[in-house]
Amino acid sequence: MNQAWQSESGSKILAFFCRNAGKEFYAKEIASGTRLSAGAVHQACRKLNEEKYLNRVKRGKEFFYSFNY
């Protein structure tokens, strides 16, 4: 089974969170900051959350992600 951080999208997202430590972002902000498509960000963030690399909190209609220290 391939882990999410080993994919190009997953590694770009984790690098983005390393550069922005301690902050929360919603998927559109992550897509803009990583130059990935929104679909790729949603899929990778969901997998990274399942693997406990990212925290996910729902506020209203949006899911916010942060690095899980």
C-alpha cells in the first residue's frame, strides 16, 4: 500500500505545511499555495488525515487542515 506522503501531491502538501507551521488552511488555499488542482488536494488531504499526518476540522461547509505535530 502506497502511503499518501509518497505521492507527488502528498509530498507537496506536507512541504507546504512545513513552510507554514502552526497555521490552518482550507483546500482552496492549499491548492493555491502548492499549484495543485483542487481535486488532487482534496484526495491527498483526506489520505494524509487518515494516516494522521494532518488534522481536519469542519467549520461550516469547509474543512480546515493543519499539520499534526
